[in-house]
Amino acid sequence: MTAPVKKEPISGLEAASVSRNIGQQDLRPVTPEMGVVVHTSAERRLAAEHWLLSTLPSFGRERARMEWQEHSVTLLPLGTLFAAVRLPGPLIRAMAASTKPADVDAVLKEALQGGPVICDRHRSRYYLLVPASVPRTWHEAATDWQAADVAVIGRGTYLGVPRLDADRSRSGIGSYWAVSMESPAVLCEPLHVARLIAAGHELLAQAHQLDAVDPTASVTGLRHDARK
């Protein structure tokens, strides 16, 4: 059962099975041409923007650009060029041993070796962009990850993707790039994602065990409020 896409400013990052009158047969993903070297950061950003928008049919791309300009976020379909792994904020903050966004973003960048990550400030969630095949090839692992409040989302779901220059320094926006997309088609490696989830889940388990003994204590430097 589908839900209509609202025309008001987009407040959330996910829209499951959204009807936007876009048929899969209309999608013509664009990939970088062989032998083309992109030099400047502005050129790389433009190429990454073009790659992201290629998940939409041509008639939908201008509307997406307008939504980026007006709302700083637009809905893009998952499952064609990329999928996403949604992680809860407490799991990432456990890894960072901090609640400071700068610390969390730095840990994500290091752990994922620069793989792109979107942060939803309002819902305290992180969306790691991964290859479109992950929901299928990592299905068994995804089932296990549900215990850690981790979700693998792909075809049939739309993701709110912020404009590429939206970072944590910009106020008034609900989502931003915790780790920026530096180049087109560069995504998080699934193995790096799996290791991050395992490590964060273990730290959270340790924190919860310690809470039962002493709610004011910390685990590996993690403040109590980082687990909330």
C-alpha cells in the first residue's frame, strides 16, 4: 500500500513505498565515463549530484533540484544505484564515546573510510549509503541486525537526500551529510558497515550491563547521556 508524497517541506528522511509516478522502466542511471578525470571539489560535487539525480527519470530531476534549493532535501528512490543502512544514534555515539556531532562524524568517516553518510538530526538516525545489492546479498545479516535497531532499506523506499553542500555547520536543516559524498558512485563498503555495527552493538551491550550496576558509570569513556 502506498502513501502519497506531500508537497510541503520534507520533514523526514524515509518514505517507504512512496508513489511518485516513477516507473522502473523510466530510470536510466548515469555512470561516470571512462577516462574522464574530475579535478576540483566543485566538479566532483557536480558529478556526484548528477549521479544521485540519475536515479530519477529526466522529468523528475529539475523538481529534485528545486527541492534541494527550497528545502535542502529531496526524495530519491533506493534500489537502483544505491541502498541505505539505517543506524540508530546511540549505536554511533557508543562508537564515538561522545555526543558531539563533530566527534561522531569523524568516527564514521574513519570507520567507513570516507563512505557517504546522511544524518537525520530530528530522529537521531544515520543512513549509510551502500551498493544497491546489499539488501539482497546481506539479507541474513540484516535480519540479525534488527536486534540492534538497524535496518537495511532498498527498492520500494525513498530516502530524503540533502543537498551535497549541507553539512553539520548549516543551521535550520533537518538532515546533513555526516560524511560527504566526494565523488559519484563511491559508497560505503558493506564489510566496513558490518564491522561498525558489530562494534557499536557490543559497546551498547556493555553499557546496558553497566547501567544495571551503576547508572552513572561509563564504558570506555562513553558518557551516560550518549547511550540515550
